[in-house]
Amino acid sequence: MTALAVAVCGLAGPIGGTSAIAAPAESGGAVSGPSDVTTSPVGTSRAVSGGGAGSAGCGSDPDQEPGTSVLHPLTSDGRERTVQLHLPDDYRPDRAWPVVLVYHGRGNTGAGTEAFSGLDTLPAIVAYGNGVVGTGDGERQAWEGAPYSAPGVDDVAYTNDLLDKLESELCVDTRRVYATGKSNGAGFTAILACELSGRIAAIAPVAAALYGTGHPGCLPRRPVPVIEFHGTNDVTIPYVGDVDRGLPAVPHWVGGWVERNECATGPAVEATAADVTTYRWTDCRRGAEVTHVAVLGGGHTWPGEDSYSGGGYATHSIEAHEVMWDFLRDERLPVRFLTGDGAHGYSTHEVREQGEDA
């Protein structure tokens, strides 16, 4: 058995026989740190001191107040779409801010995810996307890459258009754009890691529905850091996978990123809490580490939820937004993707459009 196979098999430990464990009260408060924002030359789009890269919107006053969330229109691929945009309390247009893109689960909304996730407390611009009503039961918004996704909707293009809007209107650190989401939205962040790695620095899917419909391969242009959260008793998107529905076992999906990023060491296993086990792979190519957070007995839920996030047990031993930020905050897109042929990282998606049926 290869070292990689051993690592992946090691992930299977939390499956089965676990039970919900009483959890401590959740912690609160904003997450902060010394490297969260960088001073940016006003009105430029070149690299700045401290490793930041200020966008064209630096120096422009935003059309909403700091600390607020506002629903904004966005036209993408001929469709009228929206995004729920939250600015941090201390937002100012002369500093380059990281961006967290957030993708809701099927049938939810950006505002709904904002309510339970705690992501508004991050020292970042947080953009909660809104999907398009898909197929199946009810009028439920969904994202590309699932059997029930709306036909003909290109959510990778939506993400590019959203980033263009944010970078033109706000002071964005273009090297520090991250993606997270839950369920169907989390599965879509996996597609972004494969197809938009020239723009997305790292991903943090939670309870991901990893169908990958219409996206059979994954050929990122660079190693992509990944932190993934999943409950071992998730009956909506089973931890052990579901062959009939085309869902991989979560440990094997994580193992795919371990292999893709050529991680040489791990997993280091940590009993983070009585109901949380964390697996980390390090010494990866270009520092693109992989972390898997298994919630023992956890359901289809967001760890540390502030309100209902899905069925089953939700741990409060950890706060997903805090744990993911600790992982994401220092990840930066290589400078080569900001200029020349690497700019915006469109090429992988363009190849898919030309050669595959989306």
C-alpha cells in the first residue's frame, strides 16, 4: 500500500460508531490579525508592500457603509444576478482587503448563509453569491456542477464577473481571494479550485456536495491549498460517499488533493476536540497544504452555526469561520497570475467550454 493510500485510509477512522457529543458554548467576536490587510497605493492595480496587490477600485468610496450588508445587482452571461456584499467594520479604500467568496447550499441564499456562518466577523470583504433556480423539486437556487443545476448557467463566468466588479469598485488584494460555501455551494468551490486557480488563492468547502457534474477532470494551473470540513454522520452528503448519486467518499476526495499538491508529509492527526479530528498534510508543492476537519457524529451542518444550517448534529467545539480563516489568511496567489498570460486565470475554463459539455 502506498503512503498516499495509507493516508487516505487513515481518514476513515471517524466513520461509523460515533455519536453526538455535548459541545461547549460557541465563542464569538471578530477574527483579526496583523497580516489581514495591506496598505495600498491609491488608484493602482500593481503589487504593494507587504505582498498585497491593490485593485483598480482602491481610492474610490464604496456605495455602502462599512459594517453593512447590501444586495447588489450583477449582470453575468446575459442574466441579471445578485450578490449580498458585506464590508468589514473598518473598511477603508486606501487599504487592499482580502475577499471571501461564499456560495450557499441548494435552496438557500447568500443572506441565509450569512446568517448562520459567522463569516461577517472576518477582516475581509465577504461576497455572498446567489445561484440560479435549478431543476427538481421547488424553486431552489443552485450552483453549477450538480445534477439539479440550472441548464446553461455558467457560474464560473459569474465568479469572474463578480471579481471584476469587486476589484473595480473596492480596494481588493487580488492575491488574497478565497472561496468557501456549504453543500452544493461548497462543491462549486471545488470546481473553482480546478478551473479558476489563477484567481482563487485557496478554498474552504463545508459539507461539500462533490458531484462535479459536467466537470469530470481537475487540472488546476497551480497547487491549490484546501481546508475541508465534513460531518461523519452527514446523511445528506454521506462522508463515505454514495456511488449511486456519483458522490465520492470524502476521504478519497481529500486524498486527491493530497496527491495533486504532491504533499510529502502526513497526515498529522490532531484530536482538536472531543468531537473534532483534524488531519493535516504538509511539505506540499509550493506550500499548498491540505487539511481535513472531521466532525465526529456531525450532520449536514456548519460547525459553530449561529442559526440552523442543516440537518443533524452541529458542533460548537470549533467555529468553521475561525478555523478556515486561520488556514486561508496567509495564502496568496503567485504574482505571475496578476499580469500577462496568467492574469485572471481564464484559460482552464475556456478549454472546458470549447471541448466539454458544461
